[in-house]
Amino acid sequence: MKLNDVIYYVTAVGEVATANLNRLGHITLNFDGADVAELPGTVHVRGITLKDIQPGDRISFFKGS
């Protein structure tokens, strides 16, 4: 996942996170690097500690290698 210019590595994806994003347009991001999703609609990531999200920031998901 990329937030502006910072890359975060997805470490766990809840069982309905993709469906929620596609159907509802939202998910919960947890920046704790957990290996197992805490809740079905949560995506866990690891990387630089998030300081602030502002209107207009860009979040992108892409398939890594």
C-alpha cells in the first residue's frame, strides 16, 4: 500500500476487506504489522509510523513482488 510517497507492506487482510472496499468503498487500516487480521474488514500494514492523514492524500494498493 502506498500513502502519498510512503510504502507500507500489507501483513494481513481480513476475510471481507476486499469485498467491503469494492462494495462499500471503505476498510479499516491498522498500522500495527499484525500477521493475522483482527477483524474481518481490517487490513494490517507495517512501515513508517503514520503521523497524519490529510484531505487530498492519496492511498493506493498494488501487487508487490
